[in-house]
Amino acid sequence: MLLTARKEGTTVHTAIRQNNFSGDDTQTAPARIAFTWLLHLRWGAVAAQVLLVLIALFFLEISLPYRIISGILTFEILSNFLFGFLIRKKTAMADRLFALVMFLDTALLTGLIYYSGGPMNPFTFLYLVHITLGAILMPPGWSWSLAIFTTGCYASLFVLPAEVSMNQPCHPEPAMLHTLSDPMKIHLQGMWVAFAVAAFFIVFFVSRIQTALARNQKILTDLQEEKTKSERMASLATLAAGAAHEFSTPLSTIAVAAGEMLHVLKKNNGSGFPELLADVTLIRDQVTRCKDILFHLAADAGDQMGEAFTEFSMDELMENLLNSFP
């Protein structure tokens, strides 16, 4: 019978897929959220375990080392308070605390299973919850380490001496593993082998999927950046074209005025105004230069100076010309 509903993973898969935690606020936010969810799950696990202990004690009347089990549960409660305090004070520790909690919870789950049935305990499958959570929320190196550690903890249940009561219904008489029949031993050992295979498959494929998703996310991010740059350049080009159109009219007016002044001055041979003739010539040259610059800006922006080109026939042209005269 088990008192371990260690559900660290029943619903947290969405809690954050961030494998590379660091100390700055931007990147520690996902780590902190994931760790906060993990603490919530631990509180749920403690509540479920206490409920199972009460059922085993008062309803099923199973003889278990309740003092030891109570000690493990008390340690879980105190550690949850401690981890909650640490994550509030030092957010940058979220990544290291997450790995520590995953390994610690695996060890605590092993202790609960050891004192409530050993490898015969039907809740040994909960080890997979830790492995799945670790594979999703931790870097590949930590995920593989957790898988190896968890597999070793499961294997230790076969090696450590049985600490069970003789009247536990989850153990056949005389409640010692070495007295089990060969088929039952093979069955239990086969469960461990199946668990090990499942654990390593989970870590391998989840890690590969996470890597592929991260690669695709990077590609999408790069494409988004390129799109943003293109939109920014298009905006600048539109602004340049608009500025060219806006400046073309006053520059044309200045050019016409300067041309008329230059014509008058040349007609009078600049008499009395030799410096003015040079200044007007300079103004006209600079206006021409400005118009050339604006023309190139508009051309680079994919636009042309002046009004847009329109197609029309000679008949339409002659008709418009005739209509323009009264």
C-alpha cells in the first residue's frame, strides 16, 4: 500500500519551457514561474500523502512505520517553506533550486516507497513523473542525470533489506523478497527494466523535441527580426519619398525666382549689383543640387519626383488642350 501520490508533474507541462536559466530578470522569470509551480505541486503531493497515510492507518489498518513516514512528510513540509523563502529572496537561484528539488523529491519518494512495500508497491510508476518533469523543464545534462539517479533509486529497492511489517497486504508471507517465487521475481525485475527503458526513451525523445523546438523558435525569431528591419527600411523609404515630394515644390519656386532674378541681372550686366549676381547664381546652383539629391532619394525609395505617370491618347491630349482655352 502506498502513501505516495508524488505528483510533481500532473499538470505543469505548460509551466515554462526554458532550459537555459541565468541571473538576469528577463531569463530568470521562466525559471521562477516553473519553480513556483513545482512548489505548488509539492504542497499538493504532501496533502495527498497525508490523506493516504490516514486511510492506511484508520480504514485499511495497515501496519507501517508511521513515525518514519511522518518524519519524511514533515521534512517535505519544512523544505517547501525553505524553498519558497529562497525563491522569493534570490530569484537567480531558481535553476539550481529546481534541479535540487527534483533530486530531493526522488530520494524522498524512494524513502516512502521503501517503507511502504518496496518494489512491490504499485506506486513505483510515480518515478516517471519526476523524469518527465525533469526532461521538460531542465537542460539535457540534468535530465539525463536525474534519469540515471531515479533508475538507481528504483533499483535500490531490490537491494536494500526489506523494512516491512509481516502483515502488510502488499507483501506475500513471509514478506521478504528472497522468498518470492521465481515468476514474481522476474515480474518485479521486468518492471524495473521496463521503467528504465521508458525513462531513457522519455529523456531522449523529449530532449530531441526540445532541441528541435528551440531551433525552430530561433529561426522564427530571426525571421521576425528580418521582417522588422525590412518594415523599418520601408518606413524610412516612404518617409524619404514623402520628404522629396514635399521639398520639390518650394525648391522649384525658389529655382524659378532665382532664374528670373539672374535673367534680370544678366540683362543689365549686373550693373550696380556684381555681388548679387554671384549670389543669385550660387542660389540657383544649390537649388539644382538639392533637387538632384531629392530625385535620387525618391528613386532609391522606389518612387519618382512629381506626379505619377499617366497614360493617355493624343485625342485626349488635344481635347484637354482645347478645353483649356475659353
